[in-house]
Amino acid sequence: MSGESGQPEAGPSHAGLDWPNPERNRAGVPGGVIRRAGAQGPRSWIQKVLEQIMDSPRQCVTPSEVVPVTVLAVQRYLLEDEPRDTVPKPPLYCYDVTISDGVYQEKCYLDPSLNSLVYQNILKVGIQMRISRVSCLYNEKRIGQGILCIDNVHCGETSDSISLETPFRNRAHQEKPERPLRGGKSHYLALWNNEDPYGDIWLTDKQPEEHNFSDTKIISLSHLEMTWTNRRNFPALLVRILHKSKLRYYGKPDKKMIEPYQTFLEVADSSGTVSVIMWNALCPEWYKSLRVGLVLLLQDYSVKKSYPFRIQPVPVDPQIKLISTMEICLNLRDPPTNIIIIPEKQVKPEWRLPKLNHRFTTRSELDDMPGNCICDVIGLLVFVGRVQRSKKKENREDFWSYRWIHIADGTSEQPFIVELFSTSQPEIFENIYPMAYFVCTQLKVVRNDNQVPKLLYLTTTNESGVFITGHRGQPYTYDAKVKNFIQWIRTKSDSGEQKNMVIGGYYPYPPVPETFSKYSSSIKVESLLTAISEVRKEIEDLQYREQKRIAIQGIITAIKYIPHSSATESASASETLRNANRPSTSQAARVEIQERNGKRHQDDEPVNSQYFQTTSTNLSLSNKIRILQGPHANPVAVPQPGASVQTKGIKPGMPSIFNRQANTNASLQGKARKTISDRWESQLWREKKFGLIDHLHYSHVYPESIPRKFMFEHRKFLSEQYNSQPAKYVPPEGRPPKLDDFKSARSLGHFEVTILGLNHEIAIDVAFLPMYCPEDIRTSQIDTLLTSMNYSCAYPQDTTGNDRLPGPRAVAGDIIKAATELDRVHIVGILDICNLGNNKVEVYLHKIYSPENTS
């Protein structure tokens, strides 16, 4: 392995050049030099603070005037150990924050004690904040140079008017490529993970060039494998890229690597395939220009014995020999590798380079594929979940970024469910939305047929790649299954498909098994159960967009139905967005009817059942019932609209709670209920709720956790809402809508469930979102409160004819009645904790294990 060190000078501020700025009258000062401003032009708060520091004998000062400044960028990097550090610390990521006072921009160093504000996405771009304590960190090797440090701050709300036109006071801060204020690193990292290339050091302009092979000696991979240990100089390799891995960042505070990156290429010629490792500074130069299928001429490389624990991807063509005894190393130096991309038109048949083959699998074929198989898929995105994060290791600052997506290919009523981790392609990962044609390669099958519901989904691997635009000309377009998909797409209408597209929201996947013993064996944690007294710490330890699943013991003592807002649910999204400022006469009449039907009678009945029954009837006109069976009944397939459905009854011998199906079925035939209650609390709760030592309230469902009906004309806005917070401020296009303007993909609302600890001292309120939606295409979410208790639950999908469906309140009544059966019963609750950032945390009840299924 080769590394570079010592390029930038360590210490505060790398800058020192005086770059003129002829486009502006208020030119900044060179190289971070702190000097007094003249009397011309408006006074800069940043300049005044720096002058106050100069006049103060103390290193830290409180600004004489605290005014709001706007945050334009929050950028992350790894800070090396200081020379005085004797014990290496775990990775310490630092943040540079770019602020604007309306006159100047200034890049400031955020004191590490304030890092938690970034972890929680409280300090973020676009907000106004007030800095109440600052200091200056001087560069002792240069005269008059230093950086402004933020030591205390109050973060405010998002600013309505932000200008990017203000110049930097320090002209060095606008140099390219951007450099961090401290340490010897030459670049910033992506804000939320280490896999994505970020910043202007990542080049994209490497182009193919024709090469004269008359003087080039080429060796085959198989011949090199036999002779490399006896060679000092290696002839050139002529190979095709078969796979490209995502980036690996291996920087550590005690390592003086400038660009500590690594990526693997699987390359092949006619004699075999081998791993090529690209190290360090070559990654920013070449990574984004290299793609699968390119032909490379590699010169001045090194060869070493392969790492024994790395598993190479299996070649698609079984005839290609897998060479696993050696690895090819590409470095910027020792020796300096020469890489040439050969144009495809210059590739000769006699070279016999392998063609790029794929393993495309259809959704209908997936049902019969064993676990751990590798496949490629193509399809139409029908659901795109929000970006989430998970810790790589406990007590560390490194995270994976991922999201769940659904892909339909027309061969099955079920979509592909894909756990899509970042593949070092942020330009695609952050810009995917429903209705796009999507290709993902090198996916691994995850399945478990021994649990209910059965587990079947795909997850990305280290070599996965994604494609969303520019499919024309790609090698896979000639695949027969790809052609079949394209033919299927031509039969679909955009308008008909858009109504079934969903984006964002809380996504409770993967489902947990039907018994607690199976759940216990399926997870890898130090402690299986979390004491209810430890839940608060678990919540406080989560960072932005981190989602964690825990198990607690307790007693369900109260449940309350929280319906959706009537105004939000009845008006169509398009009408709301198009007429936000000028409602039409018909809209006004509709709102008046909603207000009359949704009139509040008392606190515990926000909206009457007549409204819900009317809404439910209007939502769909067909009458196909989706039956989701509990683990004691035979599973029934979930049909698409227009398909026939057969329901199955309850097996004999089930507990009395399951006999409610007769009442449920009666409702499904349209029989009205005379009394519907939307809340329940037990006698135990009435006795204990005023004597608790702690009551945690996490049952609120925020707008970003509600899945929304996708609207293609607002795809950019919707994608931004469910992506991670950007590192740099991007001004919106025009006047952006609000998330609540978009119609929810759910029709039922949610429940507030109170769980009392076994010792009756601590309680927690959590949210429960059952799946109840006529057009809900996320059919794998079958784990509801009722099925958790082995209850056979029916959900309407689409209705035909004149049969009426029960309103959401009627279904809510069923769920509440089912919950009452668990009065004083000790249960194990599986909770999903979601940190949405900016002090917004939700806790969802994902599964209940009662005494019958905890063994």
C-alpha cells in the first residue's frame, strides 16, 4: 500500500494567496489576514467581530452585538492527531461552517463541543443562527493569519431570503479545490457518509484516447499469475472492467494520508479475471471516469499476493478463470501508474476480451431463487423511501446511508423490494423518484421462508451499480429480459401509473418473525431486551436519520385513534398545489362540506365517522378485499386491482379474540356500526398514570413520516424532502410548496399507544401505523397490530360495484377493540426509533409479542 503525506501544511488555514476579485467592489482580504476595514460600504458583523478579537487580550470573546447570520455550508473532514497527542483517538470529524452576514461570507471552524448540533441536524444550511461566543485560532507560522472559531451558538429557523452573491471576506476560502480550515487533509468528506465522493477534487473528464500498440508489450493475466514473483518489471495489461466497487475511506487521525481512499476493479482478458486495487490520490482522479465495460491499458503497476479474506465477485461467464492468488495495485507513485481508456472502436476481435454479461432476473423468477444469489434487475420505480442511516459500529461516528425502494417489472403483482445502500453514486442515489426506469446490478437475494411473513428482498453488494438515465447505448439494452420490460412499459400510461406511485414516509421493513424466539435468533445485539428505563438514552444517542429497532417489555394500557386532517385528506394534491393562493368556488364549497362533516364534538372524537365513511367510499369504486392472514391462518395472496380474491376463515380452537372476524366481515358487507369508540384506557392506567416517575411522549407523526402520493411535476421538491440534508445551500426554484400540500398515501391515520413498564414506574407513548389504503402498493407491510396478535385482518384495496367499505374509523374501532384484549397482559413490543433531525424523534410500534407467541 502506498500513501502520500505532507502536501498541505498542517495548522489553521492553508491559504495565503491574494486572489483579486475584479467582479466586486468589496474585495476580500488575502489569505485570511485580519485587518481593519475602511469606512466605505456597509459594516460587516464578521469584520467587527474579528476586530474585537484583535483588540481583546483574551483568546475568546463575546461579540458586542449578536445578530443573526445565515448558514450557507456545513462541511465535514477528518482532523489528524495533534503532535502532542500520545494516545490515538477514534476518528474525530470536524466541521467548517460557512456563514453570511449580508456583507461578507466567512468559513468558520465549529468547536467540537458543538458537533452534536450537526449530528442532530439542528445546525444545517439555510437557517439563521446567532453566534454568542467566538475565538480565533492563529497560524503561528504566518503573520496575521487565523481562522474564526464558533464556540457558542443558538440555531434559529430557516431563512426565507438567502443570497449567495455576498463575497468571501477571506479570498482564500473561494480557492479551488476547497480545503478544510484545519489539519493536513486536502479535501472534505460527504456530510453523512464516507462512501460518496464529495467536492471538486473528484474529476470526471477522463476521456478514451487511441493508443499505438506497435511498441507496447502486453502480458495476459494467466501468464502474469505464473511469472509475477520472478519479475521486476511487468508488461502492460489490456483488460475490460467487469465490476467496480464503491469507495472505501480508511482515514484515521493517526494516519498522515492525504486522500486515504481505496476501490476495487474486477478486470478480465481472455485468460482470466483478477482484482485491481486503486489507491489514494488515484481515486479522486479516476474513480468517477471509470465505468463497467470500459477497456483499459494498465502500465507501471505493481503486483502483490492477494488478501486472503476478500471474496471476489463470481464471474457471470463460468468459462472465465478466477485468479485469486494475486492482486494488481495502482498508485500515484511507487511506481506512478499509467492508465489509458481505449476507445471501443479500437478494440479488436483478436484480443478476445470478454463481453459484459448480466444476470437479469424478473420478479416472477425471484420467488424461486435461493438466498445469497446475485442478480441484476430492471424495472419501474413505484416507491422510493426516505434516506436513512445506520451505524457501522456502535460508539463510532461512521454510518451507512440507505433507502428502501420498490421496483415493478410487469411479470408479477409483487414488486422487487430493494434495500439500496449508497453505491458511491450520489448523483443517482439522491435523485431517484417514482416513475423512473431503474437498473441495479449485483444485488444479493435475502430470504427466510421459515418465518411469517416470509422474508424476501434484495440488497446491494460492494459491487452494485445503479442506472437511472441514459439507458440508450448501455450493453444491457440488448438483453432479452430488458427488451421485454421495455415492451411492457410501452403498454402503460403515465397518468394511470402515477396514481399508484408513492414517495417517502416511515417504512417498517424488514418485518419481524411471528414468534419472539425466532426474532431473538435473527438479530445480533449484545442485549436482546431494552429496559424501559433505558429507552430515553437509546433515543438521545440516535443521530440524524438514524433508525434503530429495540425490544421492550410492558403492558398496553391505553390506545387512541388520531385521524388525518379532513382538509388534507379530501382535497386532491393537484388542486391544493395549483390553487394554494386562489381557491375556486367548488373548492370553497368542498371545504365547507368537510368542515360541516368533520365538526369537532369533543376532544376524544376529532372527526365524525360519517366523514370517514364518505371519504372511504369516494376513494375507490371497486370492491376487492385484501386479506392479510395471521400466522395461524393460511396466507392469502395480495391481489392487484381487478383481481379476484378468496377469503379463508378462522381455524377452530383459536382464542376468543379471533372470533371478531364475524363482526369485521359484517362491516365489510356495509353494515353500519352504531357505536364507534376512538380511544380506550385500562383501569390500571387510570390508577398509575399520575404517579409515574417518567412518561416519554414519542407518538407524534411528523409530515415527513407520512408517505405521499407522487406528483411528477414536483419530483425535485419531493426528492429533496426525503433526501439527507445537503452540505451546501441550494436555493429553491420559485416558490416551493409545502409537504402537507401533497396527498397522503394512507387513509387511516395513526394510533397513539401507551405502554407501561412492568414495574409501573415509566410509560412511553408510541405511534402505530396500520396499513389501510385503497391504493397502497407497499403490500409487504403486513405486520399490523392485529396480525401481531394472530388476528385475521382485512384491508380494502379497490372496490367495485355499489358495495360500501367500512370507513377508517370503523377499522380503527376494530383495532382498539383488539387492543383491549391485552389488558394487563405482559407483552414484548418491537419498537422502531427514528431520528428525523432538528429535535424530531418518533417511536413506532412495529410488532407485539403476547404470551402466546413469546416462546
